[in-house]
Amino acid sequence: MLETVSAELLAYQEDRLDSYRELNQTTQPGGIVFAGDSIIEFYPLKKYLGRSLPIHNRGIAGIDSQWLLNHIDEHICQLYPEKVFLLIGTNDIGLGYSNSEIKTRVSEIIAKIQSKNENCNIYLLSVLPVSDNPTYQNTVKVRDNKGIDELNDALKTIPTINYIDLASSLKDNTNGLADGFTKDGLHLNLKGYERISNCLLNYL
């Protein structure tokens, strides 16, 4: 069953975007930006990556790559970051977009960032796996790990970026998201965030 974006979620997304617009006006240019969907928004970045680093969270729950492309200035470009970490795509799958469509939009996002900040280092994070546990089907919905692997294979071929495979660090022996790293089959729990943080520390 494909997902739909409710009026409540849209209102929440617009509210978060407004808050980022305000924050951007008083944020020192440079630093490190994490942008993407709920996996990023709810990521305790300072806790796991360092409170002394100039890390800015610009994630918004429920967004897809088209939203991020449409609002790239508020999410990223207004901050003129030195590094950007992007995690986007799982909601595109939920909305029924093809891997080709997702790759095209992610490529456009990257090109837009580079056109406004050519010295920015961009790190594209793999789309994370989902749990195969039937208990979580209402959250996972149409997503499946074969499709996610195929999307990641496509995303890693995008030129001029650094691709980081986080997915492998979270998988169990069935190729799915290990139960110990998730709270609902789709989103990470704190152990999941700790695991991916260990993969990211060397890139900061």
C-alpha cells in the first residue's frame, strides 16, 4: 500500500521549514549540515557525533527528494556548509517513485548544492534497510530490501559525491534491518543511531 501525505504532515513540514529559515538567519556560515527525512530529523547528532562540532540538523519527517529539491536553500544552501550529509529516498519509495526518478532528483539536489557552493564536500548516505518482521508491516508498507539495495546501487553511481554505505552496518542475516536497531521496522532507535554514528565519525 502506497503512502499519502496528510494535511497534518504537510502543516508540520511547513512549520519545520519556517523554523529553519529563522535559524539560518543567525547561523554562522560553514560547518556541517545533515539534511533529509525523519531519520535525520530525529538523529541526536550532538550526542553521537560531538557537541563541539558545528553540526546543523535540517531534517524534516516525511519529506521526499522532490521536497528537498524544492526547498534546498532552506535545508542546505543558505548555510554555505563545508560538508553536507544527505539521507533521502525512503519516502520516495513509499510514494511509489521509481529508482530512476529518485536518482535523477538526488542528482539534481547535488548539482544545485554544487552550483551555489562549489567547495562543499557532499556525502550521500545509503538508504537504510527495513525490517522483514511482519509486526512492522503497517510502518514499512511497500518498502522492501531488494528494492532498497537496487536503489542504493543506483545512487552510488552518482558522480562528484562521496557515497557512504550505512545500510550494511544495520542488517541482520536476512538482509533486513536488525530488530536491535529499530523501534518500528523503519526508524532507528538509539542503538541504531549509535551504530551509524560509528560509521560517520571518520568523515567529519
